[in-house]
Amino acid sequence: MGISEYASYDGLGLAELVRRKEVSAVDLAEEAISRIEKHNPALNAVVTKIYDRGREAAKRPASGPFEGVPFLLKDILGDLEGVPTQNGSRFLSGIPAPHDATLTARFKQSGVVILGKTNVPECGLLPTTESALYGPARNPWNIDYSTGGSSGGSAAAVAAGIVPIAHANDGGGSIRIPAACCGLVGLKPTRARNPLGPDMGDIMGGLIHEHIVSRSVRDTAAMLDCTSGPELGDPYFAPPNERPFAEEAGRKTGKLRIAYSVTDTVGKKVHPECVKGIEETAKLLRDLGHEVEEAAPPLTNEILSQSFMALWASGLALQIDGFAMVTGKQPNDNEIEGLTWGLYQAGKQVTAVQYQMAIAQMQGMSRAVAHFMERYDAWMTPTLGAPPLKIGTIDIHERDPVKAFEPIIDYVPFTAIENATGQPAISLPLHWTEDGLPVGIMFAGRFGDEAGLIRLAAQLEEARPWKDKHPKIWN
């Protein structure tokens, strides 16, 4: 292999080259480092560099499925002993992690070589990646546009060919949104499929889910085999899978019944490019032998938004006040962005009764969607209500959350549903605009059925491959 071919391989492909001794893990680490140095000034994807530590790890990578593959952690929940997890926040910055997160340890066991951490919005609040601490991450397809958020730095790094896979997490779409914006595969697993330990068992009432962004379905499936499964003391865990997820990528789907929607929960139609992407994918699915019809679960937007924000805002307040309790440092609006400060203040006003009501409402939604999914194997929607936003669309300094989110009120109509219900959902790069921006198509599956989504995603990847679609920055 010529090292110039590096970006054309997915993670499993690079690991196979390492196992065959056609290239060394050290060589791969150096190539990734050189690509960070080349592309990061334009993209601002990597915000913490741990090159020396990565070079040492590359000399002795674990012999897992991703042996020697360069990798990046997200600067939210990607705890690595001795390295700060700063959450994109000036207030939350500077404290080295006392130990690895359970997920970080499992990533290491998969064989990856960790070289740094990726850009995020403050506290992961936004569907873009822009913060006062780090500045905006930029989309490799067009640097005037957002990467999506909150795993935007990870998505930019993978889309640019810096690393083939990177850590991501999702509390309202933060794996799937950047995957859609950057032309990647983004699976949000079933609730509690991947652990949140050792410090947490549940975050924001079960809204938060962990995984990766990647360029191939098989990488997404194989890494889920490496990271999934309960940790001792977890409050609950996902149903066990029948066989390794990696094996599902090659299995036949059978004839599926798939619902699709091009309108949001209040009946408003999404952007024409998103409608076009759904229509094209629906035709492809029918050509593949599946039954496809327009349908949606009975959801009330007002209940979803109220319950979601009660959990989200109170969870933010816990994060900030928890940091203050540990460090003795008091929250202040000089070190916290205006939008974050406004949500923090709102979160402090959420009562115990309101919190419990929000949990009950989300459980009601989960039952409604579960009944809907008895009739369908998957529910297809655009991942987003429109193509990627331009950077600066959201004013991160606006303290009124309603006013700050007004420009994007129609942008994220679907992704939070699966965080509320806990069901798995995957965004696939199946459409591009005439201007060359990616548009993700999302499939939600039954609770616990990542296997079904992986089989379907692999079938679509084979039928309409995206492997050779990449931004000009690769060249």
C-alpha cells in the first residue's frame, strides 16, 4: 500500500493492512498526524492534540478488529486519563480526567490509536459546532457551512480523510446530525447499548447515547461489537443481540415494510432537497423489493419539546453545578456563553415534579412509537429538515433560548424523537444537493434492533455506494 491511499480505506481496511504487515500502526499514526496538521487550520476539527502519547500507543496497539487505526475522541464524555475533557466550555475547562471512561477503555481494546480530541459546541447544546472556546468547526464539503453538532469536529475529521472513524455521542441527534451534514454513517444505538461509566449510569433521563461516526456500515457495526454491553452496576441495559453486529452487515434483509415521512410533527413539509432525498430513497427501496408507504407515529410536538427541554436544561444545570461542586469554582456569565447561560438558568427552575412529568411523557411517547413500529420494520425521514446551515446562523451569545433557536426551529424536526424513545436510528449519506452538500436520510428501528438497521444500511450502501464520494479536500 502506498500511504497516499490511506484515506480510501475504512477502519477495518486499515487494520487488515496492519495485520498483514503491509503498513505499521506507527506509519498510520504519522499519516493521520500529518493530515491533522494539513487540514486542521481550515477545518478546526481537532482541538486537543496528544501526538506523543498516540505515537507510543501505536508501537503496541491492542490486537482488536481496529488494530492500529488512528482515532479521535470527542471533547464531551471522551474521558482519557490525564487529559482534560473541556466540553467546549471556558468554565468547564482545564481539569485532567482522573481515569478513562469505560467507552474509552473499550475503544482502546478495539485496537484504535487515540491522537486527540475533537471540536464541540459548549456542553453539546447545538446542532452546529461553534463555541467561544474553540471557534467553529468547518464542513469539508464547503468550509462556509456547519459540520452539524454536537459531534461536528469528529465528523469533519472523518469526512476529510484524517481518520476513518471517530467518537461521537447523541443527546438529541448529535451523532446523526453531523453525519448528515458531512456525508457519513451515523448510528445512534439503542438506549444503554453502550455504557456511560464509570461515573454515570444514565444521563438526562436516558437521552444520551454513545458511538462513532464512520464512512462505512461495516465499521459502524464492528465497533458496536467492541463497545456494547452493560458495565457492572448499570441501572439498565439494552436487549442482547442475537449475533455479532459485524455479521449483520452481510445478511439479507428479507422484504421489509418501511414507513416514511416528509413532514414534521406539526405537518410542515421539510426542505425540497430533503423531500427529493426521501423520494429517491423510497424508489430505491421499492426497487430492492421492500414495501414503502407514507406514515408516521402519533406524536405531539408540544409534549415532545416541553419534556425534552425540561430534561435537557436540568441536565445542563447538573453538569455546570456538578463541576462547581467538585472544583469550588462558581458559575459565572463571563465564562459561559449567553445561550448556555440562559438554558442553565432555565434548568435550575425545573422542579422535581416537572422532571418526573417529563419522564412520564417520554415514556408515553415511547409506547406510542413502539406500537407504530409493530407495523413497520423501519421509519424513514430526512435526518434534518434542511441541508447544512451556514456557520453563524445561531447566535451563541443570545441569552433567550427561544430567540436563539428561532432561526433553526424547522432544522431538527426528527432526531430528538429517538433520544426520547431510546430506539436506534441511523443516518446514511444517500443524497447530495446540486451545490454538493450532503443530505442524510435517517432510518429508525424497533427498540433493540440495531441488527435490522445494519442489514438495511448495508443493503443501501451496496445499492447506492457512497465510498467514492468525498470532498475535494481529499485530493
